[in-house]
Amino acid sequence: MLAIIGGTGLSELEGFEQLEKLALKTPYARSKVRFQRVGSGDKEFVFLARHGAGHKIPPHEINYRANIAALADLGVTEIVAINAVGAIHGDLLPGSVAVPDQLIDYSYSRDVSFYDGKLKAVHHIDFSNPYSETIRQRILQATVAVNSSSKTRCEVLAGGTYACTQGPRLETAAEIRRLAQDGCDMVGMTGMPEASLARELGIEYASLALSVNRAAGLSEEAITLEDIHKVLESGMDFVSAVITEIVRQS
């Protein structure tokens, strides 16, 4: 079963048939999900709003373990995560998307593992390649299909390194210079520990990242929430079309 995790700008997935809502109890907390369907077909998937209804949960307070555990309990085997990011790579202009193939985790003080020695014995996963190549290729194929058949077109960066920072504030210009020196192409606040928790439970996971602004210090223009929300609003049309294509092909 496929799950879509929606981030900033995607707390409600519109254009799909709304099915059952569930509040699932896990050892970590409750997690709310919704079953949805593409059109009148039989292609169902699970949607989870990472920040909750109305975008009320900041990145550093999301209960990532509860979310991933709930999806695993439902039988989810594949996750496409939607992430809003600041662009570091020169080709990742606001409004374009990336499908990262690597990440660096700069977050801290988050519950990062199911294998914490409490509910589960300590275990070390191989995380050399944090994203599922199978899911990455499906996302990339979906972007090609949407770009070739729809008026909604978007530039796509077919790789790159995602930097996960703590948030909820945006980064300083000096921090972005450091991330660029580290080889990061985009910066967000929610990519970890989501990706590693999915790996721990054997769920294939990949990200579709929407660039919503040039990262701090890379543009002469100030970063404003108004501008970010404008890009989110326009970019989500493409993201929704890609999700539709992925679900139809699943």
C-alpha cells in the first residue's frame, strides 16, 4: 500500500475522493490518517498530514515515530513524502522540484529511532542510500509524464542532497554557506528522522521536494512568508498531478 505524507502547503490533499478517516493509536502517540482514492477508480492510498490539520505542528515537534508506526500498522509498504525546501543548488529555482538521492541530518533532540533500547532492542540500520531508488524512479517517471501531458509544467532536479535542519526558524546566510560547502542542494526541516524511521520498519521511502525560495543569502530579496505561500499555492498543482500519476501507476 502507498502512503503520501504531505508537508507545508499540503495539509489537505484536494482533487481526490475522500474516504475513511482514522485516528490510530501507537506506542508513541495517536496519528491521524485518511484513505483517499483517485477519481472513480479503485486506486486507494493513505494520506497523512505531517503538520496536522491546519498546519499546527512545527517541524521539531512532529511525532515522526507515531506517524511512521501508524502507517506500518496499516500495511503501508511505500511512502512518497512531499517536502517544501529552500533552494541552494543554482538550478533549483523557486517553483521547481527535486527528487533528492542523499541527505545530511543537522537536526537534534528528536526521537530518531524505534530501536531505542526501550520498546525495541538497539539495532543499527544501513542508511548509506537513504531514499528508495525504486520510489525515486517512479516519482521521476511521474514528473516526466505530467510535464509531457499537462499544461502544468515544472523544472525537475533529478537528484541532490537534502539538508535537514532543526527549525522552526529559517537558516542564517552563514548556515547556508556551510550547507553549500557540505554539498547540500536544498534545505528543509522534516526529512529526518522520517526517512530513517521508514527504513527501520522496512518501508520504501522517497521525497518529492518543492523549492519555495532561494535559501538565505543566495538572493538579494528578503525571504517572506507571503512569497513562500505564493510559490506553494502555484507549485502544488504540479505536485498533485504527480501524486495522481504515481497512484494510478501503483
